[in-house]
Amino acid sequence: MEQVGNALALQAVKLKAKSIEADLFGRSAFNRYYYAVFYVARSMLSDFSPDWKSVPHASVPQLLVGQVRKDIQRFKQKANKLGDTESVSLCSHAIESLDQLSELLKKGYSVRVAADYDTTVSVEFEEGSNQFSLASTTVSTARNWVQRAVFLTSSVRRAWRLAHEN
């Protein structure tokens, strides 16, 4: 997905002479970047529970800060009672990561909705640059969403494994 987003972004920049095609390629790039993040999150969730494999897009952020967070928080409390400061720290970091991943997904989803459904919001190309934006989000920011999601999910995965290894 990320590679497809990159190719679409590159094509949008090549066509940026205020053409309809440039706008469409730009919108599609944002769409692909969002889906790449969504697939990273969904992959993690489906590894945690088969039931979470088919969670709708809009429900994923709440699942992260709801049930997933609750499970890690419960383990963190047990580790704290045992004086396991390393596990407590790992869980604290994972909980912060869940909050950030949830916000990233919400932001990405709102940009994707603008890209897919709101034709009143156009892709804005910066003069003399390879940058463009949609709904106040630059393409370079969207391009970095995937790496950010991978980093955040790695923290959550470590805490989840620790909490569920017994």
C-alpha cells in the first residue's frame, strides 16, 4: 500500500498543473497511505484475537484505547504489585503508543474520507516543490504515517506478548 501511495504521489506531482488528474492521483495517494496504516493496525489486532480481524475502520481507534488498552493496563497493575518496573515501563510505553496510534488512525480516516468523498476539498500543490496537501495534511506527513504505525504497533505487540504469555 505504501509503495502504491508513493507512486500515486509521484504521479500527482508530475501532473500538478492544476489538472483534475493531479487532484485524483493526490487523493488516491492519501487513500493508500491511510489503508497502509489501517492494515498495520488490523494485522496487529488480528494477531491478538481472530475476532478483531474484521473490525470496521471507524471502530479500530476505540478498540485500541478500549479493550487492548484495558488488557495491557490490567497486566501493568499486576506487574506494579510485583515490583516489576521493567514490565510497568513497557506497558506504560505501549499505552502511550495505543493512544497515538488511535489518533493517527482517526486523522488518517478523516483525510481518507475527504479524499474519497469531499470534492469541495481540493488537493493543494505547493509552487516549486514536490509537496501537496489535502485537508491540512501534507503528503510527506501522510507518507510517514506507515512508519509511525509500525513503530507504535511494535511497542504494543511487546507488551501484549508479555501480558499474554502465560
